[in-house]
Amino acid sequence: MASLLRFADTDYFLSDKFFEDLESDQPILVDPLWKGTALEKQLLFSNLPQNGNPKSFGLVTSGSTGSPKLVWKQWIEIQNELDVWLSEPEIQSFFQGIKKIEVQVPLCHLYGFLWGYLIPKALDIPIHVGPNPTKIPNKLWITSAPHLQLPATNGLELPERAIVSGMKFPVPLARELRERGKISILEIYGSTETGGMGYRDPLRQNRFLFLKDIQFTFQTLGEENELLVKSPFVSKRYDTFEANTWVTHTLQPNSYYATGDLGENSELGFYLMGRKDRIIKHKGKRVSLDRIESEILGLPLDGIFVCVPVLHESGDTIGLFTNSTTPVDQIYHTLRNELPSSHIPRVIIRQNSIPKLPNGKIDYQIITKLCLDEFSRLKSMEDKGKEFFEINSETTVSAILKSILGYVPKSDQHLIYDCGMDSILFTELFLKLEKKIGAKIPEEDKQTSFFVSLSGIEGYLNEKIYLQ
């Protein structure tokens, strides 16, 4: 059997050309968006791997590096997964009464292939593929959280039901959809390598329920636990493109596959914290950058937001890159109102375009470097400012706040909610205020509402000086 490279668009599947290829050869399915990119050249001018198993096909993916990864699937694995999903009572009820399925995700990826093509085919439900839904009642969308965000934010018509995958569902978006009502959502948890592992209702559940055929365990990584799974539809082989050649990786029989996902399990289900390479320690807390991106997705902000780690000698922190048209100070204000302090970035860079890899995915490496460079520049300016900043009785409160925050807040801005001051910054503030007035500020005074704003601090100091 020969390996056939197929740029698999919608027509390729709807014409059943895939099944013709599967009977005689081993089709390797590639996203049509890769055409004309450097990734296409890597595939075209390499000796494509072959799989000795009949009725096998490959799905080409790529990670944050943009290097191709070829995940092999046997048809028996796909059939096993289809049988499991179709036997789930909740899945059966979700499709009841559906007259048409709107597919808004590519069929050449496993999620779209299974839920947008094979399951509707098995249930004999017609589909419409494309970003613009048809106007027909009793509809189900096979979609993603970003595709739901736009109509939800703009008050447009939503489907009765939607199936999503690809990221943890944004909490603010779930809240908005709950308030609007009249929509049911099913979120699928899985990957190309593992196939589907579980599901949840993101409007009501924080945890995923594993499928009955999934066996799982955990391995401890520092403070977190990584999920390991074993099931009839986990891929047993994948090939990575390294140094202009394909390198084969195989999963030993009856062994567990390391998902790279961190979380914890209970009788209520699996709580997904995030990818292990996307979790940092910020302000003393373990924070998932994927979770922050998901939360921002559900906020009333235009544009794309990319969250990256900024690893610096002064401590790990968060960088945010965006092509939003919203001014940076307004972005900060929205984030401080909606997110916990541990999720607030210390650096926000706004540019007209998002750096992309040849495959069209976000280039996290370039964005990380840009954010690190900006953070280092700001830190250098801050350190120089502190070095030459001497405080005496003539020093203004606004100057003290600028030395801490890097800017002068408005007179009535709340220092915690509007300016993002944490306990460390507040300690610095009190030390500098005490240096200005030449006296200790009593602990009971620190608990008053005077210290929540610039005007409040000025009022307190005026009273303190008057009483002296």
C-alpha cells in the first residue's frame, strides 16, 4: 500500500473519495490551508511514512513549533470510537429531533471528521458545511467556542444545541449563554492522538465525565498530576518530522498514553487545569495560560488575545499579545474587573497582526520573545526610577504611586480593582508613605477605605499632618 497525500477539503469527504482511498491505499489527510506554505514543501519533498496495517490513514497536525506530526489511525479505532459515542444515552438524546447539522469546523481534523461527518452519516442526518448557517429549525451546530462567541455577543440567533471541542469552554461565555437560555451545549474532551475521552455540559459542569471504555491513571509532576489514558481508540503510532526526516514513535501494547494535560479527578469527574507546558506559577499560584485565554474570549473585547509566559529573574509573570482595537488601558480595566489578580498580565502588547507560523497557527515563540523584551524594558525603567527616586515630606502621593505602578492613576480609581495592586505592592506603598510623613501608619488605619484611591490617601495624609 502506498501513502497518498490528500489535501482533504469538504468535497473530498462528501464525495466519499476518502473511503475509496482507504480501501486501496493509505491516505494522509492534510488541511487545505497548508497549500502553498513551507509545511506543504516539507511534506511534498519528503519520503512519506507508511503503515503496515490495512485500512489505516494519517492525520497531519502541527504543534507550536509548526513542525508536522503525522498521527496514524486504524479504521477499527475510528469504528470503536463511533460505537462508544453512539451508545451513550446522553449523546443519543442530544441528536433526537435534529433535522440538520451545521458543521463549522474543518472535516480534515479528527473532531470535525467524527462529529461533522461520520456520526451524522451513521445517524442519516443531512449536514451543511460552512460558516453561514442555513435558516432551518431544529438545528445542531458542530462548532467551537469562538464560533459561538460572535453571535452570542452580537445578540444573533443561536442554535438549539451545539457540540464544541478544542479548548476549555470560557466561563464568561457560559455565563452569557446561561442568561440567554434556550441552548444546550455538549463539550467533547480529547485530542487527535487519544480520540474522544469524555464530555460535559459547560453551562453547568466544571468537570468532564470519562467515556466508559476509557481507563486512566495519573503521574505526579511537581505540584500537579498529568492524565494518562488507555482506550480502544488511542493511536498506537505517530511520526514527527525532525531534521528533514520522519521519526516513528510507537505506543507499547497495553500501555498508557501521556496526554500532557494536568488536572485532578473525583467522583464528580475530571477537572482539566490545562496543558503542562502552558502552566506557570504567578503571584504564588499555579495558573493555566490556556484558561486565561478562554476567560478573555468570553469578555466584551474585540480581537485575538494570546497569553504567554514571561520567565524572568524577577519571577515568572504573564504576557498578553493582541490585535484588539481597544486601547491598552481599557483592556487592563476590563481584565481587572473580570479576572482574579493571579490572571492579570504584567505586559500587554498591541499590534495590528498576530505572528503566525507557516501552517497558519499562532507563533507562540515570537510572541513570547516580544513580551519578554517589553517586560525587560519596563523592568529596567522601573528599576532606574526606583534607584533615583528619593522620598521626603515634599514627595507627592501621585509620584509615589507612579513609582509603584509605572503610571499615575486617576484620583478616584480603586487601587485593587482598577490598578491591580497586590499585597506586595501595597506593602511597598505603606513603606513609602511612612517615609513621606516620617511616622508609622497604624495597622487599624491601613484597614480603612482611605487607602483604596489616590484621593483617599491624600485626604488621610492631610488629616494626619493637620493632627500632628
